[in-house]
Amino acid sequence: MEKVRRILVYVCKDRAAPQRAQFLQSVTGHFSDGGDDEVEVSCSLEDNKFIVSAAADGQQLLLKRPSFCPIKHLSPTEAAAIPLDVRQRGVDVGVAILLQTANQRVLLTRRAKQLRIFPNIWVPPGGHVEPNETLLAAGLRELQEETGLQLKPDEASPEVLGLWESVFPLMLSRGRPQRHHVVVYMLLLSSLSHLQLQPSLKPSPAEVSGTVWVDRQLAAAVVSSVDGEEGDVCEDGLQSSISVAQVSADGALTDSLLPTRIFTSRAPLSGPDVERVSTGTKYALKLWLKSLDTPDP
């Protein structure tokens, strides 16, 4: 039996057998007959296959792609120009953890500037799912590897908020697609406040160059800055700067202030990218804010 090296996305529709999603296939588009950018689906991790299927009774999750998704807008000529080894990659699976503190803040990390994919971009801790891992185990492992924070599975209270279809580069104006993921955003609840968790933060400088605890007010401002759209950003009541922790080359943390506009910046349509919150993270924060306003059953 061939050894599984990567967990890939499989799609299942109309009760057919799951088929491996192709790199140049939009997973969202597969379930959206009308071309919508948001659909309801079910998902499961079975035999090292991440299976996305049409929404079933009792399990409905939102799967979303940005309106400017490169796979959606790829022309046949552009698709043919993508190297064969890239086209054969399939669609990878990632898990990103929204760690909610007792005082309702979530942790974001800034990706190190030397990373090849989305450098200098603010995201929740996360990464790939390894073979024979559960989604929760992968999330907890990535949380510990990137931030030093350790949660036990029995104290995590996990909840999947939604799925995001991510392509890098994020727009065709920045180049042809090189990576294609479905990211599972998972909410974990901590019984500690962010001030209690902060001393335990030991970020990996190879992956993380900064950390920030985002409250509801900042999250609402971030969410109002929709990439690919125009319109006002809601920064009412926010200070002009945000307190963050900068990560040095040896992993030491230093308190610092960053302009609030960094967190409310939109992805530029052309030219160099900027330090900002990722498009998928904005989607996840929107789902998180909704969860805070939804009463427990």
C-alpha cells in the first residue's frame, strides 16, 4: 500500500464515491451550481482523506472562497501554463486555531517574513494535517509548535467554525496559483485570560514574527475591511495603535505598538503585498463574532 504523505481534499456529490479534488478545481465551485462563493457542506476525515460533501442533516458548515479566487477566474490558457507538477498536487488540508480566552480575545500570529507563502501576514496559528492525525490533534500540535501554548484534547472544547478555500498567490494579478488549500477554522476555548496565557507564549521565530490578542472591537474593524471590495472601515472607538508582541530571532518577546491601519488594510489588487490580516482570517473572525452572539443551546 502506498504510504500517505499528505492529507488531500476529496469531494463527494450526489452520493457518488469521493473523488480527489484536482488542483485546478474550485472545491466551492464544485458544490455551487450557480457560481456562488459560499456554500453549505459537510466534512469528515476518513482514512487520511478529507472528504467534503453536500450538506447533510445535522452537519452544515460554510465553505467560502473569495470573489477574486484565482482558480475561479483562471482561463484555459493560464491553466495550461501552470507546470505539470503543480497541477498534480491536489488540494491540501490545513487547520487554523482560533484560541478564545476567558475574556473573549483570540490569538493571531504574524507569519515570518522569510516564509514563501503569505509572509508577513497575520493569521491564527495553524498548518497542515499530518497522516493519521485528527483535525483537533493537528490544531493542537500546530498551536504548540508555533506559539508554545499547550492545550490537552480533553480541555479544548473544539468547534469547527467554517471552511475556507485558500489559493496562493491570492489573486491572478500576483501570479499563477502555486498552492491550493481548504483550511478548517477551529475554535478552542481556554479558561484563562490573555494576560494569564501571555507568559506561556514562546513563539517559533522560524514561523512567527509577532503575536496579538484581538478583542471583539478590533475583530469587528478587521471584518469590515473586506478584501476586493470598497467601502468604509468601522474603526469607531479604536485607538490609533494596537499593542503587539514582536518576536526576535532568538524567540524573545518585546512589547510594541503597530498602527491600527495595518490590521484594517485591504489586500492590494496589484503591486507588492502589505502587512495585513489574511482574507481567510477575516472570514474566520466574522464567524467567531457570530458565535459570540449566538446563545448556547
